[in-house]
Amino acid sequence: MMNKRQRIGVSLIIGLMTLSVTAWAANNDSLTISADRLSYDGNSGRADAQGNVVITQQDKTMTGATGWYNTKTREAQLEGGVSMIGTDIAMSAETVHSINDNQFNATGAVHLQRQERQIFGDSVDYNTDTEYGKVTGNARLIAEGTTLTGNQVEGWLKEIRAVAQGDVTFTNSERNVSGSGDSATYTQTPNQNDGMVLLSGNAHAVQNGNVLNAPELKIRLADNSAETLGGRSTLVIVPNQ
């Protein structure tokens, strides 16, 4: 026989799950939350979860140690070894805050991968609909064989376009080319050999041992050609050994 407190606890859990599904049914999506301990405030719509938290919606599953979800505002937060896995996306971080189930702010050793494209950083803002991400702190983007780093990197993964700021570097080992500058813009058509890197501010590039310095450099990865822009430039050619 259940006592009164046990019956209240069970009804809270049942109420939480029922209200979550109902709130998402209006958007043609269902949502489930499970954890070792659950509590729910019907007035605010907030569910608090502790211990092995799992939030599942459509193709995405998020897990963490503790967290909360608001059924009215569609806002959530997970903390403690957070992971998110979907059909073509995966993310890990220490903390993840989400808004409207498509906008994510992740902090703490963030690693996000969509198909073969990856971003790393201390903090990442990412929208799963637009595939736009902003990485701050130890930022790194890997796409189509090119690695771009900086203090901050903004990336549009769907079209493969990125803008890096502050202590920027880029490398492409297949093309044996690397470079650095104060800022950089990288563009590439997915699955096409048309990648281009524009380095600005103290631009420096090395290709097969040859060194090129200029205020700005435009590097075409398809043929390893480089064009200097913005002023006096220097080319150092290393003789073949």
C-alpha cells in the first residue's frame, strides 16, 4: 500500500510526463524527461531533474547529471558531462543551455560535430536550424581538410564559411599550406575543390617551405596560389633540396 507522500510523488512524475508531451504535441513533437529524481511546478511549468537526466525530443537526446526544463518557455539547462546526440549532430560540454529547442549555448570543453565538420572551444553558441555557430575562447573549426583557429570563430557549417578573429592560424595538410594573421575568412563549397582563405593583418603563409608575408593574403587551396593585397609584400623562396 502506498502512503500519501508516495502517492503525491508518483502523481508529480506522471503529471510531469503528461504535461511535457501535451506541451510539445502542439508543435507535432513529443518530449520525454527521465531522471533519478524529478519535481514539477505547475504554475511556472518548470521541471527540475537530478541524477542521470535524459531529455529526448525528435531525433535528439541530451543527457547530463542535473538539469531543468520549462514546458511553457521551451527552455532547458543541463550540467555535468552533458552530451547531445542526433541524426547528424553530436555535442559534448560541461553545461548546455537551450532556448526553443534549437538554440544552444554550451560551455566548458565544447566539441560539436555535424557530419564531417567540427568546432571546438570554451563557449559555443549554435543554432541547429541555421547551422550557425559562434565559438569563443580556444576556438577551432575543422572542415574539408582545413583547420582554422582563433580567439573567436564564427562558422556557417551548412555552406562552410567561417570568420576568425585574434591570433588566427589555418592549416591544410593535404595542400601542405599553413598561415596566420590577425583575422581570416574561409569559404568552401561543400564537396567542391574551391576553398579560399583570406588572411588580414600581419598575414603570413607557408607553402612547401616558401614564405609569403603581406598586409593581406588571398590563398586559393585548389592550386595553392596566393595573391597579396593591401601593400608591400615579401616572398621568400626555398630552393629545392
